[in-house]
Amino acid sequence: MATGLSQKNKERLGKSCNTLVMLLCSLVLLAPMAWMISTSFKLAKDVFAYPIQWIPQTPVLENHIKVWTAGDGFLMFYLNSLKISLILMIAAPLLAAFAAYGFSRIAFKGRDAIFMLYLCLMMIPPQVLFVPKFIMFEWMGIYNTHWALILPGLFTVFGVFMIRQFFLGIPHEISEAAFIDGAGHFRIFFQLFLPLSKPALATFAIIDFTWTWNDYENPLIFLLDKKLYTVPLGMQNFMQEAGVDYNLMMAAATAAVVPLLLVFFAGQKYIIQGFASSAVKG
């Protein structure tokens, strides 16, 4: 009996140590964000005060107000990023789910070989494709438009791979029973697979939104007109104009993080469901 209690105590101690380590790691990771938010409410003279003032002695809202009202229009950059990111967050998972269904449920000659070739595209650095895409977009007439960012973003190898793996975990008996009842592939896909794959779709939608929102290289290369700039380019332009006004920069950075947090918290329950279902399957 004593041995049993001792073993339980060891397990509790191990869990407590793991929790403490994870808590310390979380604090280290959150420290830069905390400093960013704190600095956005500080006066310029308090930014580099030592020791660090995590809670400003005289908090001000002037920095946040100036971000939205001064300069070349941070609101315009914000709306551009929202437009592109929301379109891709909705369309990219749907198209990826279509391809994933074909690779997981429709048997055709060479399917696995084509899928492996498709996965090989993940090994190609995106920078290698900048020149071919530039030439193609110029020929199509979409260079220096948001379509140059939206069209390539609709098709993602990672999304197809991720959702296909989820579809493979759905029992074949479900689709076979639907076929017996007279349902076709489109009906099975929309009425069975899409509802069942909400956790995977939500997870990829959040990842895709984050990728698109934080993308810097593609807008830098394919956008020339300042009115089309996204938040990363707008931040760069804003920082160049602001000079060494770090509290103003941090206010802009804080505003840029808000949509990412909102999207994550909105889809959080689906991510948890995905992890829980994976654990049950395992």
C-alpha cells in the first residue's frame, strides 16, 4: 500500500514539475509580447527605462490613436490584409479539402505516385518561384494587384496533406454506406466529410490566416502601389517614417496582432476537438 502511495506521489511530482517547466517556458515566450503591449502605452522617455516598467507609470492612448490617424493610412493596410487573409482562410481550406478527398477516397491509376510528386513541391523553396511567378503574373495582367497574392494562396500542398491525413482516419464504412444509399461523391463530400472534418479545416484555416497575415516577401515583390500594401509592408513603411519612435512602432505591432488572436480564439474549440479525437483514435 505504501509503495502504491509512493508511486502516486512520484507521478504527481512529475506532473507538477512538467507544469512548472511549461509555465516558465510560456512566460519566456510571452515576455516580448508583454513588453510590446506595455511599450505601446508608454511615453517616449519611458521606453528604455531600467529596470523595465511592465506597467507604465503614466499610461497614454496617444500612440494607438496616432497609428490609425497619422501617416499614409495604417487602416488601409489593415483592410487590405483582412481582405486577402479572410478570402484565403475560407477558400484555401475548401479547395484543399476537395483535393484531399480525391487523394484519399477516389481510386484512380497513379494516385499515390501523383500524391508523392505533389508532396515533393514542399521541398522547393518559395524564393525559387518568385521569378517564374513574376513573369506569369505580368503575362496574366495581375501583377501589382491583390490577385497576385490570392490566386497562388488558394492552392497549398500542406493543406492538402494535412486534411488528407484526417480523411484517412474516417472509416470507409461511412462512405460505403452512403454509396449504397445512392449518394455520389459530391454529396458525400459536402454532407459527410466536411462536417466531420471541422477540426482539421478550422486548424488549417487558422494556420493559413496566420501565414497570409504575416507574409512579407510576396507583397514586397508583387505589389508596387502603396494603396495595395498589406500590414507587414505598412509596418515597414510606418517604421521608416516613425524613425526611432519605438512606442509608436509597438502600438502598430500591437494592432497587427489583434486579428491573429481573434481568429485563434474563435477556432480554438475546433482545434481542441481535433487533438481530443486524435488522442481517442490513437
